[in-house]
Amino acid sequence: MTLAAANVSHGFDGERVLFDVSLSVDPGEVVTVVGPSGTGKTTLLRLLALFRSPESGTVRWRDENVWELPDDDRLAVRRRVSMVFQEPSLFNAPVERNVTYGLRVRRPWPQRLRAAMARLVGRRDAATVTEALETVDLVGKGDQNALSLSGGEAQRVAFARALATDPAVLLLDEPSSNLDPRNTALIEDAIADAGAQGVGVVVATHDMHQAERISDRVAVLLDGTVIETGPPEQVFEAPEDDRTRKFVAGELMY
């Protein structure tokens, strides 16, 4: 286990969103969290990304409670976890600079200062950025302004920026929502490649067909609670919970 939510509950403005949720991801594993919009998928990813601490329960990194670690150690864990949001946020700058930005902000200050003085890290960063752009099929777009890209290309730039930081865990919130089939296929190929490289990947999606294609394990999140977890063939073809069966069959209304 690399990263896990253990019995977490969380809410906003007095309204509970997640109820006693547990979810883990191992190195090289692709875990999808499926469920309708508004059921708490994004909140769960934000807790795993350490953007906030849960109201109850724990987030664990290699079996240590992250929120009990010293600040420097917790920051080191955050640097190993990257999240890509449903709506990519890119800068008015070339694609390469957008991807490089993630490297710069994740690098500890002493390394950043040495890089600025010696320019040694810059060349290594360039190779890392090129590799990340190759993974998402954007080689040749490095000099193009990121704001001029299509929606699918912009999402792939955000994916490349996350990959460039060499994460141990990659969190993806609806990574192909509203994308055309080609961009969806490219994103799914990049997810598979990340898993093959040993990255633990957690994908939040309402697209059950996508979950079937890419998952090693599926967690069904309904009404803020994980009601079933298992391999995709079990969850979608022989679910143990009747609510899962109804959700997969489209019989539950939200």
C-alpha cells in the first residue's frame, strides 16, 4: 500500500459528504472510484492529495498517519502525490513552460537555488518534460501557447505536468470528461503507461465503461460511502451489493 484513506468522513458547512470511506492504492495499480456526480468523489481525491485533513479517520502513507508527521515530512509526502483536476488550469505560456512549472514548485528550495545558479538541473528538466509530452502524444507542441490548445490537448498538458514530477501516486478527477474519443484513448493510454511504470493511479469517474477498460480495481461510491470494491469483472458483471447492480443497470436515480 502506498496511499490510503482509512475510515475517513468529511463535510462542508455542517453537511457530511463522505461517511467512513476506506480506499487504498498500491504501486502500479489503477483504482477507479465510480459514482454519480455529487457523491463525494472529488472530495475523496482532495483528501488523498492532502489538500485538507479529514474530519475523522486518517490518510496514511506507507502505513503512517500523514497528519501526524512533522510538517517537513508531510510536505515530502505531498510532493510524491500529484492531482489532475477535471478542468485543467494552464498558464498563458508555452506548453513546455506549463509542464516545467510543476517541477519547479515541487523541488525543495536548496535544489531550486542550486539549479538557478548552475543551470545543471535545467537540462535534466528538459529531458523530463520531453518524456512527459511523449507519453501524452504532444511532442511538437512544446512551443505552442497552452491557451490556444483544444480542450483535449489542454487536459493532456495537465496530465504531462503531473507526470513530470515523478509522482508515486497520481490522482485524476474525471480525466476525460467531455473529451472526444481520440483524446479519451490517449488519456487512457497514459494512465496505463503510468501504472506500468509503477505509479499508483486513482481515477474518479462516472464513466463505467472507462472504469471497465482501465481498472485493476473498482470502488463504487454512492451517497458518500464506498458500498463495494473489487475487480471490474466482479463489480460490473456479478456485484455483491444490490445497490451496485442497480447503479450499473441505470436503475438508481440521482
